[in-house]
Amino acid sequence: MLDQAEAYLTADGRQIGPVVMEMKNITLRFGGVEAIKDISFDIREGEIRAIIGPNGAGKSSMLNVISGFYVPQEGEVFYKGEPRAHMKPYEVARQGIARTFQNIALFEGMSVLDNVMTGRLIHMKANLFSQALWRGKAEHEEIANREVAEKIIDFLEIQAIRKTSVSRLPYGLKKRVELARALVAEPSLLLLDEPMAGMNVEEKEDMSRFILDVNDEFGTTIALIEHDMGVVMDLSDRVVVMDYGKKIGDGTPDEVRNNQDVIDAYLGVSHD
Amino acid sequence: MPEQVVFGMEVFLNGLMAGVLYALVALGFVLIYKASGIFNYAQGVMALFSAMTLVGVMNGQVPFSHLINAIFGTEIHHFGWHLPALAGILLTMGIMVILAWLVQKVIFKHLVNQAPIILFMATIGLAYFMEGFGDLMWGGEIKKLDVGIPQGINLWIDETTFNIFDYGFFIDNLDIFATVVAIFLVFALVAFAQYTKQGRAMRAVADDHQAALSVGVSLNFIWVMVWSLAGFVALIAGIMWGTKSGVQFSLSLIALKALPVLMLGGFTSIPGAIVGGLIIGVGEKMFEFLVGPLIGGATENWFAYVLALLFLVFRPQGLFGEKIIERV
């Protein structure tokens, strides 16, 4: 396990800061089913934190707890040192937590650019009338927001499809647009729900590169869910492993790889 | 110029004006459909309700006075004041916002993610409820609405056309006023939907609830806002139609006239509602004028619906609606 020092440098020279988000003894039930059982872990500033586990382990439930879609029955969520009250998902988003979805949730009727611009909604402050007339504060704001959006679009190499309707894009590009929309909000914590699900090898490599670049370039804290072990081990600084709603491992990829419980969960263990 | 052609021009102009009034009602439908996928059957009743409220508020009528008097044996009817039109309109708008909030809070908040048919049935219930509630609140008699909109023949147009064609056009001032208001309204709504934060959020909610939440949009707020906007459009339509033909039950039936407009314009397009309205307005007047005499007249009652039927067969998404593509 890592020590609890306030900040440290990774092997490749990235700065890892203090704890941004801490989950304390989280238990989540759906009726009689315990999806998450008494799980605690933390996410540090600037790191790439992965939550992995076989199907049905409760990974997505965990992500939904972090993003406010689910409210746990027990336990507490600390965000930036403060216990987080029960918040609605849109309030969580306004606090600087952006996310993507396992089965892509984009605005299909809008162009790529419009989709990305919705990520800036929480940064728009000008009043209704100046916005409708596009005068004064609204004009500056729109230009500033557009600049951020274009920067991210460049960064994720989707310039060529800026004006294309999202509904016409292939799967891999949609995933990238969704990432752009989340990034453009300049989140202090970015949640990725199976960013590589359903992708071919080439797309997976692209996506891995983008995730690393985002973290490197903008210093964005990233928490991601994956069940592809290989990808996760290459990407992340620390990994939480879940199985049947319980935490069975937590640590660096190497530590996790050698954890007997994790090996059992992934490869199966005979019960005779 | 031959007399028939000149007369035809007048019919054409009047058709345009009538079309604008249809479009005003259709706009309310489009707004709600765009943002929540609900086909709001109650839009016509909302126009009626808002017009009734406006009359009641302006005349200082005591709401529910019949009910109160019946229960307590009192004889109160009026507060004894008369509000100026602008104050009355603002107050009525306030009431429409409260209504929007209640509709969201009491009904649609509990029906999120239900099938469209269920939402549609809920709006039918809402329509009948509001109809009765409005009657109970303000009384069921036909009321006169006067907010100071000019009415009657426009003399300038009459004179000018008389000088040119030797035949004076009859164009109602109210229709001209309604046209100006409608044009302004459309520009305002398009600017709102395209350029403002709230408009963008509205389109986002229409597309995907989950994604909208993830970028920090409150679904509840947007829905209350949209129902308020629809209430505002209903109020405008209620004022125009109420001034034209009195505030009475038949006002709620104009919603039926808006249906073919929506079929033509597309359920999701604000400009489509206007163009659809104009086509229906002009179409039914010109059809009556040109073809009517040949087949015995009274075509105005069905022309719009037949046109809508043709559109359903050949272009179901309407002129401006989003094309429905299902990937297999």
C-alpha cells in the first residue's frame, strides 16, 4: 500500500496531490440485494484511479455513487475534505465532477460541437437577454467557452467531425465526443465508465493514449471503470478491485496483480 | 386587374393572418414536445384558462366566488378594482408559471421515463381538469376580453388598396397585430433555444436525460421552464383569440386546428409551426375561394385535415421535423 503522505511524484514524474475524494464504508442496496458492501477507498489529485472487477461486481454502482446518481444507504462520501450532502446528479456535476457513460449518452440531435458546448453550460453566467441578443457579457463568455471547446476538440483529434451530427458517428468516435464533453467542463474529477467497452484493439489504444494525455496535459484526476485487466494495469496509478460488491484488493497495478484474491476472482477458484 | 384576382389577393392575405393565429397555438405544442417528448393535449385549454384568468384578474373578480358564496352563503363577487392590461398580463403570467410548477410537481415528475401514450393520457386528464377548474375559478359564462389591441378594419389598407385596385381590402387590425406579435415571438423563441444557456439545456434534456444530468442540467428546472414558456405562448394565443371571438369554451378547441399545422410543420420545429400555420391558413382560404364554389363550399372545415393526411402518407416527419431513422 501507498503511504498517506500528502503529495508524491510518480515514476514518470507526475505530481500526485492530496486526497480529492474519499469513500468511507459505502454500502448500497437495491431492495434485498447488496450491490456494494462496506467499501472504502480514496482518489488522489492528479492520479488515474481504476475500479476493476468481473461483471456484476458493482463497479458501475460505485461510479454512480460517486456521481450522485445513487445515494448509498450507509457510509459517507468526502469531496475535497468536506462530507458531501445527498446531492442530485446535476448538483454533483456543478461541483466539478464530470462523467462519461458505459453505453454512451450523447445528444443525438446535435452536432459534435454543440454536444461539446453543453459541457460548458455550468460555466455560463450571463443573463438570458444578453445571451439571446448575443451582446455584452454573453458575447465574451460565448467566445471564451468556444475557445475551450475548440482546444479540447483539437486535443482529442475530432476537428474533422466538428459539425457532423453525432447520430452519424461510429461508436469509437462517439466515445471520444463524450470524453470531450466531459473534459470541456474542466472537471476536478473525471469519471469514465468503461471507456474502452466494445472497442477494437486500435480504438482501445487510441483511447488509452487520450486518457494518459489528458491526465498528463491538464493534470485531470481520473477515476475509471474497466473490466479489461490489461488496459487498466497499463494506465492506472492505483487500482481498486471489486468482486460481488466487496473490495478484494487496492493498490498499485503490481500489488493487485499479485494479490491471491484478485487472481481467484478473475481466473476462478475451485470450490471443492 | 380583373376583379377575381384582386379578391383572391385579399383572401390570400386573410389566409396568412388566420395562419398566424393557428401557428400561435401550434408553437405551444412544439415547445413542450421538443423538450419533453410530451404531446400536450391541454395546450388549447391552457390558452382558454389563461384568457379566463386574465379577464378575471383585470376585472378584479374573486376567484372561486360561486363556490365560496354557495358554501358560506356570502355574496362576494368582486374585489372592486380594475387592473390595467399590462399588470393583468404580468399577473396572469405569474399564475401560469405557478401552474407550470404544479403540473411538473404533481403529475409529470412521477411519470418520467413512461411511455409516450401514458404521458399523452395524463395531458388529456390535465385538459379536462383545467377546463373544470377554470370554470369553477372564474365562472363559465362568455367573457369579453379587451387589453387595448386595436380591432376592426384597417382603414389605411382599405384606402390604399381602393386607390390601386378600385377595391378596398378588408384586413382586421387585430390580425395585423397578431402577426407582428407572432413574428416577434418566433424570433425570440428561436434566439432563446439556439443561443441561451437555458435553451441549450432545453435541447440537451430533449435529447438525453442522463447525459443532461451529467453536464449539470436540472431536469426539473428545465421542465418547469418549458411548461411556463408553453403557458406564456398559450396566454398570447388566448389573448388574440379571446379578443377576436370572446373568452369561451370553444377557445380550447383551437387546439384541434393546431394538429394539422403540426403535421405539416413537424412536431419539433419552431419555424415549422409558423410555416405550417401559414400554409394551412392560406391553403384553406384559397381552396374555399378557388375550389369551394365548384363542389358546394364548406371546405374550410376539412381542408386542413385532408392536407395533414396527405403529409402523413408522403412525408410523416413534416416539412421541418427531424427525420426518423431507425438503424437495423
